[in-house]
Amino acid sequence: MQRALRRFDKTIFFATVVLLTFVTSARSAGLLLYETGAPDLGTASAGRTAMASDASTVAANPAGMSLLDRSQLLGAAGALLPFTNFDVAPETTTSGGGGANAGVFFPIGSFFYVYKLSERVRLGFASDSDFGLSADWGKKWVGRYYATSVSIVTFKTNPSISYLVNDWLSVGAGFSFSVGRLTEQAKINNVLPRAGDGGLALESWDEAFGGNAGILLTPIKKLRIGLTYQSPVDYKFGFRPHVTNLGPLLDRVRTRIGGVKINTPMEVPQQVMMSLLYDVTPYWSVMGNVGWQNWSAFGEIPIGISTTKQRTLNANLNFSDTCSIAIGQQLRIGEKWLWSAGFAYDSSPVSKANRIPVLPLDRQLRYGTGIQYQLNRDVTLGAAWEFMDAGPGPFTADRGPLAGTLQGHYSTNYLNFAALNVIWKF
């Protein structure tokens, strides 16, 4: 009996090491994005739920499809180019460097389609990604016992329908099907210098469902008001940790635990956004947003450990809900050109005291600009760029003697989004 208890204690010990690495690393990989590559990238997404000027309104606010006079397709392609550099602070107890630029190139691609079924009814379809991020600090990073790389990639399809109730009110709703892939790698401190570092790798795929709904009001001809709700999307990732090159002490634990599976949910936060758009003149419009995102739910994690007995660990990363504001403008230049610009602010989902090493996000500042050219009555070409300052994200983390103390901040934590888009009306 005592031998069995000792074996179970070692199982829990090793699983806890894995969980601490995973919870403080892979869970922090998610970034909720507005940037699909659609023309609203040029306004930093200001006015996105009230704009209703192209097929991307399927995802932004399905009610806006009612304002499109014809069926249309919108395709966008581009890239996320991050620059993330970590500065090591004096209290750090492990050796290593800053990891150079940890940002990973991330492609942007989206497709939107709206079909005019009747004067009052529109059908829509969106295919895009609005949640994900990748980072790679390398094997010599000073925080390698927390993570060396982490990535979450998602892909979502979103069929929708809208209905024009009357001249001033439209409603719309849709559901989404998403696929997500979460991966993480980290080093394990073998304690004995000559043993080198061990390695840990986790990978999981999952599918999830969600939905969105919105209304669009036009109380006067020059003013549009859009209000949308996007439901949470719950992934249930499950991992069997792959461990390599463990030293003699930890290897004895691994050989006795058998298979360990870690089950953890990841919730893409629900959100509410309201936008206003006002046509100051026939050639110039101003717009803005206010929004809320439920990041506190993202930080609450019931984690299951499947061994000889099922155990559950309730972890709380102390995330907080966030708010956002944005302001932008669009200026028509002549008959064929439309210039956009905008600024947005999102509050931080976590305080300095609770920040974890591989969540470099702090408050977010977005600056966007874009241009569209109407090639002819049916085709419009566009290009847009957005710069995001994700903040320095300072932190001090101490996870015991194996991982050590890690202190520092991100001297550069910038994301550049660039995209080309084309609109075809028919």
C-alpha cells in the first residue's frame, strides 16, 4: 500500500511540474484579433460594427449585410510581422540570453461572401482567424524553463443571415465552427549541470462552436449605430506530454508514472462591441467603438490530470475583463479613392503583479491606415497597414528552484499587420 502511495505521489509531482509549465506558458498564447485583413484594418477597426460597407460585415456585424445593395465577395491576404525582444533584469537567477526577436511570422488570410436572397434577406459566409499568436524564444533563452516556444493557431467558418426589419433597423446572427491547434515546448532543469536540460513538448487539436449576433440602427440618414455580441468559444485541449533527455533524478519519476494526460479548456473570450459612424459630409465620415471582452473567464482553468486516479486542479491566472475604445475616419478623394485612418486602445488583461513570462501583452495601442481604389463599378482594390504597440509587459516570476526567478520586460513588443484586399460586386 505504501509503495502504491509513493508511486502516486511521484505521479502527481511530475504532473505538477508539467502543469506549471503548461499553465504559465501555453495558456498565455492566445491573442484575440480584430485584424482579418479586411478594409477596416485601415481604421484600426474603428467603426467596424457600423461600417457595413463590404462583405466583411458578415463577421463584424451580420446585420450590416442588409445595407449591401448587391451580392459580393471579399478576399484578403497579408501577414503579421512581430518584433518582440526581451530585456533581462537583475533578479533573474538562471543563465541565458534575451531570446532575440521572439516574434514569429503569421499569415493573414480571409474570405467573405454575401448573397442577396431578397430585398430583405441576405445570406453570408466568413472564413478567417481571429484568435492566435506564436512566439519562439529559442533554447538558450533565460526563461527556457517556462517556455522556449508556444503557438496557438485557429481557423473559423461563420455562416450568417440578416433581415431588414424596416428602413432604420436590421438584425443578423450566425454560428461558427472553429479548429484550434495549441503547441508548446519548454526545457526542464535536470539540476545536475553535466546532465544538461531536458525537454518538454505538448501538442493538441480541438474543435469548437460559437455564435455571433448584431443589430444595426440608422436613426437618421447620416448616422449608423452597430451593436454586436460574440459568444465564447470553448476549446478542450488534451495533452500527453512528450519528455526527452531527463537526468537520473527526474528520469526515475518518469519511468514509474506510466501515461499522464493533461486536460485543459481554453476559452476564447466573449465580447460586446458598439460602433458609431457619422457622415460629416458626403466625402468624409468619422467613426468610433467601445467594447468589452471577458478575459477573466480565460484565466479560470479547471485542469484534469488523468493517471491511476482522476484529479482536477483549479487554477486562476487572475486575468481581468478588458475594455476598448477606437476612433477613425474615412475620406473620399475624388470618385475612386478612399483613405482610412484610425487609432484604438485596449486595456491590459492582467496586472503587473499577476503577469506571466510568456504573456508579453500589456495595454495595446493600434494605429492603422489604408487606401481603396475603385477600379470599376464592380471591383475595388485595397491595401491596409496597422501597427500595434503591445506594451512593455514587465513582470517578476518565481516558480521554485527548477525554473528559477525570471524578471524583465519587453523593450520592443510591436506587431505589424499588412494586407491586400479585393472586393467584387455582382
